[in-house]
Amino acid sequence: MSKKIIMQLDELTCPSCLTKIETAVKNTPGVNGDSVKVLFNSGKVKAEFDDGQTSAENLSSVVAGLGYEVESTKVKDI
């Protein structure tokens, strides 16, 4: 089933942070790469994914593994 995730990050400090996160999330199996958006000013990461291939927890771990704190996560069916 397809789901949409919105992750609220603690802080994005530079445009290269945005690119780093966007690339890592896009390259995660099960993520619709065209849906990935990192919003610099609000510190949000949005993506659509197939929960048969990945999970919200895995996506949060991908971002956290880059050194960014995921403050909250919202997931909904689409």
C-alpha cells in the first residue's frame, strides 16, 4: 500500500543538507523518487513510499543516519 510520510527535522542549516537528505531518501528502495521534497525553511521532508518495501521507521533511520534529528513523523495512506 502506498503511504505518505512527513518528517519534521530539528534543523537544516545549509542547501547542501537539503540535497544530501533528498538524495538519500530518493535512493531508498520503495520510495517514489519523484515525490521526495525537502522543505528548507520549514525543516520538513515529504515522500511517498510502498510500505511493502520500506517503512516510516526505516526512512526516519535513513535521515537520522545522515546526522539529522527527526523530531516527529506523520504517516497517512494515499
